Amino acid sequence: MNTVTQLAGATSPRMRGNFVMLRADAMRLLLPQQEVLSTEYIDSTPASTAEAGIFVCADGDKQQRKVIALSDHLNALTFFPDGRFLLTQLSDENNELSFAWSEVRVLIDADLEPHALPSVMQGPGTLVDTYVELDGELVFCMDARRLLSRTMECLA
């Protein structure tokens, strides 16, 4: 018996397609693959800047770029956490931030069953309204627009 499904209530139509699972410590997010433009490995810790929550990472011979590391609650961290060695760039022409993750996994032609969050967990300004179960873990469904919007709020 799947108690998570029973607690969550309604089930949405199945999601089929290509997705990217992004993990930052215990937080797991699922985005459509087309909204994640690139992923790359970094071998050094990004340096702090005068801007709270913003770090910079040298990009080889190229210019430095801005990096953000999110907490389990989608807040910008003021320190760069150990174990974040993957950077992603999200699809937004006005976005110059890269996001630091512990794990990035591409799911090709995935067939997922989304579940609505319980109504007590939903409300105005809620970033996530559905989740999927992946390898026995909850993964919250999101899109790049929501993630970038939340990030900009944290940095303001």
C-alpha cells in the first residue's frame, strides 16, 4: 500500500517526457529537461562576493559567473556547502545565475505519476503543488520560471 499517495490525495494525469532531477542535500526538484540549458562539473569551491548569497566561479579562460546555492527551503545560502559540485544554467534569457547542486540526473522518456500536495501544504505563494516518487524519495515538481522567481525574491 502506498501511504504517500493516500496522504497526498488527488492524483494528476501521468507525466511523460524528459526531465531533470536536481538535488541539493535533502531537497529534490524535477524540472522539464528543456528548461535546464546546461550542466557542468566544478572542481573548486566558488568564492564569496559582497552580495549575500552570490558566489563566483571562474569558468576557465572565460569570465567569472555568478553562482547560487539553495537550502532545503529554497533560500539562498550565505556559505557555499560541501558536496555541491554540479552547476546548471536554467532557460531564461535574463538569468545570469548558475545553480549549484549535489546531484543532477536526466530522466529520458520518463513516465511519472504526479501527486497533488495535501491541501494544508498549499496556499498563496506556494512554489510547489505536485510531487512524484522517484526511487522511494519525494521529488517536487517545479519549472524554471518559479525557481528563478523564488531565487530573485531571496536575493532582494
